[in-house]
Amino acid sequence: MLLSLLILLPLIAGLILTVIKHNRPLGFVGTAVSIYCFVYTLFLLFSNTAVDLTVIFPWFKLADVQANIALSLTGLGAAMVLLTTLVYTVLFLYFYTIKKNYSNSFYGLLLIAFAGLNGVFLAQDLLLFYFFWEIVLIPIYFLIGIWGAKNTRISANTTFFIYTILGSFLMLAGIIYIGFHLRPDSFLLEDVMKVTAEFGNLQTLAWLFLIAFAIKIPLFPLHSWQPAVYKTSPTPVTVVLSALMAKMGLFAVVNWYINMFPFSCEVYDNLLYVIGFGLIYASLIALTTNNVKKIIAFSSIAHLALIFMSLFSQSEIGIKGAYFQMFSHGIVVLGLWLSVDYMQRKYKIKTIKSIGGLAQIDPWIAIFFTFFGLANVALPLTSSFIGEFMMLNALYTYNPILCIIGCTGVILSAAYTLRLSTALLFGEPENIPEKRQKFPKTLWILFGLISIIILVLGVYPTVLFNLFQN
């Protein structure tokens, strides 16, 4: 029951806000729920009090295979739940800072996605995992379709729906095959692992799951839905997509794909070259495009591709580095997107040519944006450096060519981040008020909190590694 609160509380609050007929925006409900879930997660993970972090009881049967309500707050899943609750807390507090009142349905749909995300990271039953996987997608679809940019939201949402439904159908087909043909004792992870190991080479089945997860990450060449959706979505939705939903796919690769099909990890060298090509491709697009949101979107594709490659490096240091980078990327990209949103609201930026010289007019946003950019390129003493160094180390041992590809991506990330920062922040002020602007104190606290987390994890990463081990 303790773990189910992390799902039920945001789900119930989200459903109430979605259907309630109330003219007054009730964003404080989402803020309270997010803060409670974050504090509650900290208590469960770091309290000295003995707490049962695993829940399991029967749900129903499918073809004589038992499905269970099975939840576990351990290992990588625990870190991802902590990341989710932290991101949502910062996100809802940010709403107050910018004084943007969305409708109650908007807040409600965000909370329903919150519940689904926690469910994905907690679920240890394959059917339950799929159930939460779909719960996340439904509110996101409506958030993009209703609150996205008017000119592009229909086309972007259609593309998102097509990719999403394709991935969902493929995974569902795989689950049905496991249930009706392999017939494990239950859909619990350990029982599914037994039958997939017993039947041996299930390469076609493995591909069904891998494609579904690759769409969600997203990986080249299944990435084309992402830039358009990031560009058209309101910032809160973009943050959820980039910081959290992408981690759904990576977490699924770790927790389900690699465990169910360990044999496939040794036959995908050619696939890793394709992913590596996608890393370089995304980095070059980020280097050449002028749209600010597209730069960050393609930057995310490149970073997530490196994490995926490291997961298949077949070394402990590479896997731990990938875990660490999954958490770090969520925090860094949160800072980047909120910084861009602030500049977009206040200075109407869309491309790198929209404004110039912002550092002279609004120095605090320039400082924070520069810091988040440096963290994005893995500057030493930032959290990204730890994970990226470990991943490149592992790739060098596994396949030096893949390491060279990863290092090329790192160099290109420095180039496009420097290009972005230089264009917006430095030089003479252009298309902005010449009077020095006052930076909101509440936003200073929020951005300062994100910066402190990045620095602390960069200097003392042990706290996160201990969480992975537990």
C-alpha cells in the first residue's frame, strides 16, 4: 500500500482536476501532490526506518497465466521515481513563478501522466508495466493536441500518435505471444525471464519489444516524431517528454528487454553502429538548425543514443554510467527547457537570431543558461561528466570505433551549445529592452536548486550509485 500511494495519489487528483467544473485554476493541487510524492519518495529511500519496498498480490489471469499487482522501489526504478517526483515538483513550482494559469484539465492530465510514469518505473509485472505504459501516452496525446501551437499541433500530434500506436501494438503482440505460447507461471519479471531463457533464441520477439522501446527513447531512425512534438508542445509537456518519457524507453530496455532477452545483447553490434550514426546525425542537425527548441531536441536524441550504446557495452562501468547519465540528463534538460521557456516568454525567442546580447540585460538568466549548457556538454564537476566519462570508458573497452563515435558526439555537443549560447547571450543587445531586467527571486531559487543538484552529483556521485545498488 505504501508504494501504491505514489501512483494513486496523482491519479486520483488528476482525474478530479480533469473533470471538475471550476473556473479558478487549481494548480496548487498539483504542487501539493508533487511535493508530497517527492518527500515521500525521499523518506522511503533514505529513511533508517524499515520499510517494505516491494508489493505483490494477484490481479487476474490471462490464458492461465497469472497477472499481479507487483511494485518495487529498488535499483534504477527507485532513481527514476525520485527523478520523476523531483521534476514534477520543480515544474509545478515554476508555474507560480511565471504566473501562468493553465486550465484545471491541463493540470489534471499532467498528474495522470505523473501516475503512469511512476507506475512504469515501479511495475515488476509485464502486463502491469504495459498498462502504465499506455496510461502515460493518453494524457500526453491530449496535452499536445489541445495546448500545442495552433499551426503545428495537429500534424505533430498525428505523427506522435502513429509512432506511439505502432510501438504499443508491437509490444502488445509480444506480450500476447509470451502469454499464449511461452506460458510462464505468471507475468512477473522473474517468471518471464525463465521461459525466454528456456526457449532460447527468440529474436523476432525481442525485436517487437526493442522497436517499441526505441520509439519512446527515441532512437534513429525512429526519432522523427520527436523534434516536431518538442517544438509544438507547451514547455511543461516538453519537459515531461524530454526529462521523463524518454527515460521510460531506456528504463524498459534495462529492466525488461535486457533481462528477458540477454542473448540478443551479443548480436546487435551492427545496430549499435546505426545508433552511433544517429548520434552524429542528430548532433549535426543541432549544429546547423537555428530553431532553439530543435537544437535542444536533437541534442537530447544524441545524448540518449550514447546512453543506449553504453547499455550494450557488456561492462559494469558502462551500465552504471548509463544509469547515472539517465538521471543526470533528466535534471540538466529540465534546467535547459525552463531557461528557454523563460526567455521565450519574456523576450519572444524562437531562433538563435531572435535576440542578442542578453547577458548585458538579464545577467542571471545568462548565468544559469550557460551553466546548464556547460552541464549538457559534460563539464568536469557537473553530473553529466561522471556518467559520460564512464560510458566512453566502457565503449572504448568494448569497441573503440563506437567510442570514437561517442567522442565525436561530445565534441559536436560543445560546438552547438557554444553556438547557441554565443548567439543569444553575447554581443550587443538586439531586439530586447535596453534597460536591465530584474530576475524573479522565486525563479532564482528554482534554477539555483537545479544547479546545486547538478554540482552535488558531479562532486559526490556516490549517493546515486548507492541507490542503484539497493
